[in-house]
Amino acid sequence: MAEKVTIILPAGIAVWPKLDQVDAYQPTDKKGRPSGAAKRRFITRVKYNDEDRRKVDDFLKQCLKNFNLEGGKLPWKKDKKTGELTLEATSGEKYPPPVFDAKNRKVPAKVIIGGGSTIKLDVTVNPYTGFGGGINLYINSVQLLDLKQRDGNRFEETEGFTCGDDDEEEADDSSTSRRVAVRSASPPPVHFVELKLPEPD
């Protein structure tokens, strides 16, 4: 096997992706104290179905064997609460990974990939010998198959005010008058009344 191997992994669900901006991470020791320099990188984790997870795991273990690192660490991350396994991949802060859509067209940088999006990763397998040895994954590019936008809005649609409603209040201020929309007791139409402001002294 060559020193480095590239592969396009199966489609999976993005977990806590930071692909549009650099993620800053401060390593800590067992007591929770800062340990070493902060890490700045682009990062995502990916959740696979059982079948694809087994395929990816078999591939990674074969990489360990071919790199003479059998028993080394793999880039799986286990959720402490749920026990769920996700695969972690990163790239350096100076190398934002390009993102392509299902038709291999470049996705604009303003599109923010949120958790729950379906993605494929093109990665390079990087072996290392420190800390007991193992492999990690470097992101070359991302294919976005289904977008879940990260916008911070968790509300559901409901009845009430909406931007651009026809029955919004309107105001047209001038030095002497103000145009005010007055709602009648029943639904539309809306009646406009001219209110005269006092003349300045």
C-alpha cells in the first residue's frame, strides 16, 4: 500500500459539521486543564447505517494492517451518552474543503451545511505513530446530497405575523402628515386615514 490512500466513503449523515468556518478546539488533560496549543481545523463527523459502518471499519482496519499499525487507533468517536459511533474527518484551517452538489457543481460558500445533512467525503488516510499509533482522515472534498441548513431557527410554522403581510401597518412620514393603516373590526379592506400633524411654530 502507498504511504497515503484516498477513498470516497459511503453517504452518511453529518454530525456537528464545521465545514464553512474554522473550528477552534482546546485539548485538555484528564483533569480538564488546557493541554497544548489550540487546534484550528475544519471538521465533521459522519453517522453511517450499520452495513456501511461495517464496510468503513473493515477498510480502516485493513489500512492499519498495511501501515504496520495493527491495533492502532481509528477515527471513530463514541457518544458517551448514547454509545453511538461516528467517523471524524478534518482538514487544516488553511484548507477549507470544497463542497459539490449531487451533480458535481461547486456549492457556493454562503450555503451552510448543518447537522442532519447527507454527505459523502473524499478523504486521505493519514497514518501516525505517536500516541500509540493509528490513522486519521483528511478531508479532500465533500459532496452534498441532501442539505439541512444550519440557521439557528428551531421554531415550527404557526399562525400569526409574517414578513410582507398585506395587512401590515404602513407609515409614510412627512413634515406635516402621517399615513396610518387602520384595521376595521372585520377583515379587509383596510382604510387609510390622513392625520394632520400640527404645524411647527
